[in-house]
Amino acid sequence: MPHQLSVISASLFGFGLMLPYILPGETLIFLQEIRHLEQMTSVGPRPVGSQENEVLTVSYLLEQIENIRVETSAGPHQLTVDVQRPTGSFSIDFLGGFTSFYDRVTNIAVRLEPKGGTQHLMLANCHFDTVANSPGASDDAVSCAVMLEVLHSLANLSTPLNHGVIFLFNGAEENILQASHGFITQHAWAKQVRAFINLEAAGVGGKEVVFQTGPENPWLVQAYVHAAKHPFASVVGQEVFQSGIIPSDTDFRIYRDFGNIPGIDLAFIENGFIYHTKYDTADRILTDSIQRAGDNILAVLKHLVMSEKLADSSEYRHGNMVFFDLLGVMVVAYPARVGTILNYVVAAATFLYLAKKASLPGNGDLAFATGVAVLSWFVTLLSVLIVALLVTLLGRSMFWYNHFYASICLYGTAATGKMILVHTLAKNLYYGGVRLVELGDLYFDVSLLLWCCSLVWLSQQGLCSAYVPMLMVAFPLATRLLLANEFKHRGASVKYSILYLLGLALPYVHFMFLIWVVFEIFTPIMGRSGTEIPPEVVLASLVTLTTIFLSSFFLHFIYLVRSTKWILAGLGSVFLIMFLLVSSGVFFPYSGNPDSPRPKRVFLQHTTRTFHNLQGEVESQDSGLWINSFDYTGIQHVTPHIPEINDSVRTRCREDRPFCGYPWFLPVKFLSKKNWYLPASEVSPSSPVEFQLVSKEETSWGTIKMTFSAKGPSHMSLYLMPHHGASLSTWSFGDGTPQFDLSGEYFVFYSHGLDAPVWTFWFEIQVLDPDPSGPEGMISVALSSHYFFGADQRTAQLEEIIGRFPKWAFPSSWVSTYDMYRY
């Protein structure tokens, strides 16, 4: 989910420092969660297949679970533990689509229920595995620590639960959601699961936010709002996340799509700069975040397993919920159908108000004024994007990554100044003889009309996020109606201005809170969104849209003041100074400050590539350090420190080779097309890949069936590239339907736990119209291996170059191989 500003003061979230509560049991939860977190992260990174993941962490979790079982055995509950090691395959539609295959990955399923058993179960899910080179404290050891203590607390209840709970500690989420798929599609208990809670992270600490719910089943949201001690939820986040804008996913997708059960997805979102890096350590997670998460999960789970609705959740599957956090104090939630009625009532009242105003004599031209406002938006956005383009061409992209305020000073002043300039020109050139009070009144109506149009459109699209323009219409309209006489007689007096601001306080503060969440998520994401998405365009657009939205009901003040020249002069001066500072390189994007790191992410693979021809002979072979930058700046800041990594070793995609001829770990070549390949010595892993064609036969329906076997490390990637005129008809993965990516190639992600057998797979290919000008044969098959842990993960050359990276960079590195064959 799945994901990405410095940590904002806790007071903005509506909470202060949380000390352990007075009750001894709850203080124990607080202390135990920290101990569990420290123990799980002390072993270091935990990639699937490693001893740290499959043995050490599993042993620790089983030991703690056994202690809970023994301690609570005399109580009214029984606790059953099952270690599952499933094998399976599935396809998902990420970047066009790719397929996942897993073999003997690990799940620890703990079933807590009343003695005598139960028919209905709630599922709580966390994952204890990590990406390579990251200790994964927030993602997701802290969630497993919380789950252990929630299990302990529920098992100690003196009153029997109405239903049971499965606590799933899954060991292969970072491997594209594999372990959750293994549980929900294969485990015997899965058929009794009626709903789930998934605990995730896209940042480190802060409040855990509910950012996905459903599908439908509004009773789940109501349960969370009713039971959570410190609720924090946003339907806007849900609709943004599910739109696919954020390049991430969580186990929520698996339980929803493959288990057909409803759920709640929660995640920490603060400080996503260190997500999936070496800085994601236990000491960075605030203790109040741990306590708050424990309080919430315990209360919500307890409520749900006591609820009658869990027994037949399908009966309550009707519609969605509108839910949003109100100033960090409470969560408002109501059915979407109620929201739709409310939205249209507010819209109708607004249109009636505007129609009545338009019928009165002496009113300005609302249509023309609306055109001026919309024109000002486009001119403002275009102007700010030109500034963003200049910053990009000057090589100063991401100057705001470590200095967020600088983006506000540059893009915010440019947007505000341009808006004011356009409306000042309109006031002076077109509205010369119109009273200022009348102009102010007219442009207030313009803002009301535009927000109302947005409200109607979002409501028609069925989006629950329509509540935002509803608030931005209802409160200003009510405020204006109440202050109509004051404004008519005195204009924008001090009293009017104060009362007006108070009337707009709630929707504006809530809207600013949403904007903060957007920047909290999207600013770090720009550090891992690849080399193809210009970050200046994204951030400049976000800042400009924020300026447009926030200025809407203050726009009419431009027409009420006699002159704006001093405001424009001030904004222009700030913009000019900031542009000069940015252009001169004062704001460096990254930071290695241990207290607040903003690392540049770089992937390095020491790899050996071998290419075979149609006869099976080695056509060419090379070795090198393959370098991927995961942000737009590429290696421009790295080259001064490591001169040999420069654009002279920039790679080019070989279209005649699967996935450009390089060992992509994930199918993200569309996001990171700029890569560098520095010649190096050959790698020689102690457990090299064994790959062979087992059989090749023609079927009775005219296809060629090819069967292969592969044995290698715990992580491998298979790439299939049918040549022009050939196509895959079926294969042994997923549901049997080959799923290709945006370029028409096929990516299969493979991983295994301990003691996995040889990987055997097959596919059928059909040749209709071979292209003699293309590569020889009918298909190119490539297999890459990835050594993420152990002695094979490092080489002397890899260690030497990693040691030369500056402290503000996070080079995640491993050894890999790439072997290509043509058939």
C-alpha cells in the first residue's frame, strides 16, 4: 500500500506527548511493545528466505505466542498456532500487469477463540519480513509488536469473546503480497474469516491513519469510529490511494480481491523519507505512536469480535461511508447515500441563492467574472510550471526535498502573485466604474459557484470525497448570509473580516489539514518515484492547486482593497530572492543528518550478464555494477564523489532483449529508464542458478509447450519476450492466462522460503507470422537471480564503491545475475 517533510509537531494532530497510562496492564502493553520491536529489529534486515526471517524471527514470535498460550490456558479462551508454508501463484495489474510465484513462504497464524470453538473469525494482519538492507522497524515490525500485545490482552479477558480472531504474522509481504495470498487462498481457517484489519506503514510513526476500507460494508467504519480510542481516518486518502496515483500496495488488495472479504487498512504516514532505508530503526518510532496504535487496535478488535454483525457481514454490505478526521479530535462518519442527499441539498440551496442574486438589478456579470477566475487559474498554473521547468533545466530539481519551506517561498509566492496580478488587471482595466463592495460581492459568488460545480461533479461521480467541496460551500454560504447586512452597510470592516474568518475556520482548517497530509505523503514519494516523473512539475502543481483552493473565498478581498501594489511588490521580492538562491544551488536536496535524514536512494547490483543464441551457445557476456537512481536527479550529485559513475557509462535499453537486458528486481523499468553500468569483475555466487529446458513439444492444438526448471537463490525474476508474430496462449502461473506489462513483455516474480524444491514451470507459445527482421527464434527467455543476504550479497568491488558514497545517500546493494536464452 501499497508507499513516502520533516516530522510535524504532534500538536497539529491534536495530541500531545502521551505518557504510559495509570492502569498497570496498559503500562505493560506500552513496555512490552517496545521490547518486541527491539528484539525483532535486532537481527537486522529480514528478506524472505533468509535465516533472519525464516528462523530467528519466526522462533521469537513462536516463543512469545507460546508464553501467552501457557499464561492464559486456564482462562475462557483457547489459542491454536499453525505455521503455514504455502506455495502458489497469482497475477495483479500493476504497471500493466505482472505475475508472482512463491514457494514455501512463511505464515504464523494464531487462532484465539472461546473454548469450544466458533464459526466466525476476525483477521488481524501484519508482516515481519523486510526489504533488503532495511531493519524495517516501522514496516512492519512495530505492527507485529502491537499485535502480540493485543493478542496477549484479548487472551487475558475474563469474559469470553463472541467470535474468534486470527492474528496472522505473515512473512512475505514485501515480496509482492505473497504470504497473505497463501493464507487467504489455501489455509483451512480462511473460509471462516468475515472481516480483517491490516496494519501497514508508509512512514515512521505519527498517527496511524485509516486510508482504505470496504469494499462497501459501512458497519466496519462505524465500528472503528465508535471503538477506536484515538481515531484518525480519511476517505480522501482511500480514494486517492485506490486511484493508483501512489505507486504502492498492501495486503488489503489480496484479502479484498482473492478473499472477497471487507476490511480496514491502517498505516503510519509520517516521515516517509526513511521508509525502506537503513534509517528505519526502532529508536525512531515515537513511544506515543506505539501506545496509540495498541490502544486503537485492541479497542477495535475487541468491539468487532463482540459484534453481532461479524457473524453475517454480507447482510450489512450496502454502500460506502463518508468518513473524515475533524481537526485531529474526532472522526465524522455517515453513509454515502446520506452524504449524496446532503451534497445535493447544499448545491440546490447555493444555486437558489445565486439565482436570486442574479435576478436582482445592478448585479455584475457572474459568467464573465467566473471566466476571469478560471482564466486566472490557468495563467497561474502555466506561469508556475514555467518556473518549475526553469528550475529543472538549471539542474536544481528537488531543492525542496530537504527544505520544504523553500518550495512554498518559490512556487507559493509565484502562484499567489500571479493570481493577484490577473485580478488586479481585471479590476483596473474592466471594472473601472464599479463599486468595490459590489465587486467583492460578485467574486464571492464566483468562488461559491465554482466550489458548487465541483460538489455536483464529484457527487455525480459517486465519490465520497465530495464532502470536501460540500463543507467549502455550506460554511461560506451560511457565513455570508449571516453577515449580509454587515457587509452591505460597512463593506469589509474589521468586524466583518473577523466574523468572516471565524465562519470559514472549520472548513479551512480541515482543508489545510488534508493538504498537509497530501504533502506529508507525496514529498517523500518523489524520492522514490523514478527518473521519469519530473518532481518539480508534481510539487509546483500541488502548491499551485493549494494556492488556488485556499484563495477561493479570499479572492474577493482583492476587489475590496484599493491597491495591491505593495502586496505584489512583497511577493515579487520574495520570489526573486528565492529563485536566485535556488538557481545558485544553496538548497541541497539531501541530508545525512542522523536526526532528520533525507537520503538519496540508489540501487546497486554487481551483476554478470550472459546472452545465449538460438543454438544455446554463449553469444556475449559482461559484468558490471548496474546502478539505478530512484529519483529524477539521477547521478548528478553522486558523480563529484565517485567520478567514474557519470553519463559516459549511461545504459541504453536493448529492445531485442527481455527487460532491456538488465536484472530488474521489480517491473519498474518504465519509472527508471536512466541507468548506469560500470564495468566490473565477474561475480561467482556460491549457489549459482541452475536453469534448463526440460521439454519442448508441439500440442495437438498447434502451440509449442515448453517446460523449464530453475534452482537458485530465494529471489529470482523471469522475463518472457515473445518475438513479433508469436504470442503466449497459456502458462502454469496464476489462473493460466498470461498477463503482460505495458510493453507487451511478461514478468514473473519468484521467491522461496527454506528448503524449497526445484522451480518447474511451463508455457505454451503460438507462432502465427514470424518476423525475419527481428530476433532469431520465437521467444527470448531470461532469468535473473538476486542475492539479498548472506555471503553472496557482497563483493569486494561492491563494498569499495559503497564506501565512497556520500553520507546523504542510501545505496541499497546486492549481487545478481542475468541469463538470456532464445528458443
